[in-house]
Amino acid sequence: MKLLAIETTGINGTVACAENGRLIAESPLPAGQRSAQSLVPAIEAILSSLGWSPNGLDAVAAAIGPGSFTGLRVGVTTAKILAWSCKADLYGVNSLDASAWQIAAALPDLLKSDRSNPVYEKVLRRGAAFLTVSIDAQRGDVAARDFIINLESAVPVPLGGSFRLLPLSDWLAPRTEILSPAPAGGPDGGVPGSVPEKTPAGPYPVLYAGAPLRSRRAKFLPDQQPAFLPDPLGIPTAGGVALASQNCPKADPFHFLPLYSRESAAEEKRKTGQSVDNRPC
């Protein structure tokens, strides 16, 4: 199966191609250009480099959010039009899931590369980890999603809903271990969800990932610092979208919509009766 993956939820988008579940090519969108300008040429270039034609695609997968308003609209619209016109299957991937899948694929080697990290050592001994991933939701907030990763299967299983919107300081409240995810609707402090089958029992060491960490690492004392994964792993890519799409249901192009972390400032102003600047851009 030939699959094209699109990721445009952040500042720097990417496109990727996978065949029969294996990533075979990935390319960043040109820096300094808006995704509306660069996405289609980047798709044409990566398909051409592989000798693929759009009509030969079996599937198109796109990150649907949370993420940048404009980037999401560009990526989602391009994916749905391409899938519909080429008669390809369409998959929508939570951008936090894309990050989690690329982390799960890289985690075994990462853990073994730094045996001095006590949290990494705990994950190796336990055989599983609690992973929390976030993206910047602006205004001091993050959109975060939590996962349990079983090192044996390397499949991240999400806990709770599609994401949580919360202050960055709350997300980064240092946690070193999670005893066990709580059942849906469980007590405060628990994480709704269930542990994947055959996953070792808790407590689970906690791993943090995501772009919002860049500005916060230095604010923690060395003995208080949570286990922050390297920056690139926490930023969703088209390669992560391709991996995560294997666990997604097919989508209907006519009902394929972005997943926003919050309403836009203009929409919020309109609801509160504040004036909105409707001048053309």
C-alpha cells in the first residue's frame, strides 16, 4: 500500500511516503514559505522522487490537530481533495498521536543510549512508561495527551479524550511516577483510560515531550527536572502521521475536519459581543 502523509500543524511542516507500513521518504516544507504556498509543490516533489503518481496512491493521511489554525486548514483541505480526486483512502491523525508514535519507535534505542538517566533506567526495568505529549496552545496553555507505551509492542495507547487544554505550569508539575491510569470518570488526579493488554503493571515512570518544553527546561533544578525527551521527538512529523495512521479508522472526505485546541480569538470575541476586525487581509 502506498501512503502519502501530511503534517502542517506547526511552524515547519513535512510530507512523507510510506509503503506497506514502512516509511521510505520524508521531506520538510521549505522554510520561509507559508504551507499554503509550499505544500502542493512539496507533495509533487516527493512523489516524483519515488516515481509515484498521485493516482497511484492507496491512502492519504493528514494531521488534523490540535495545532496552528491556518496550518490545519491547509493540510486537511489538501488531504481531503487529494484523497477524493485520486480515489484513495483518507485517514485523520491526532497530531499528539503522531508525536507519540514516533517517540515509541525511537524509545528503545534512546533509553539504551543514556544509561546514566535514572528515569530511563526505570523505564527499561519496568518495560513500560507513561508518556505525556503537548503542543503550544497559546495564551500560556498547552494541548496535551497522555499515553502508556509498552516497550515490547512499541505501540502508544492513548488515555482519556483527544487532548487536555491546561496551563503549561500545570502540565509541567513535576511527576516522576504514575501509579496507574484511573478508570474513565475516576477520581481527580487519575488519568482516564486503561492499561494496554500485556503491559507490565505500574508504577510507570513519566516521560515528557513537546515543543513547549524548550522554554521551560532551565526553570527546573537538576534534582527536580522531569524526564524531558529530546526536542525533535516531541514535534509531530509526517513520518509520525504515517506510523499513527495504521491505527486509525478510514475517514469520509466530506466530513473531514480539523481538531482545534480552542476557538480562534475572533470567534471568542464574537461570542462575548466584542468588535471583530473584519477588514480583508
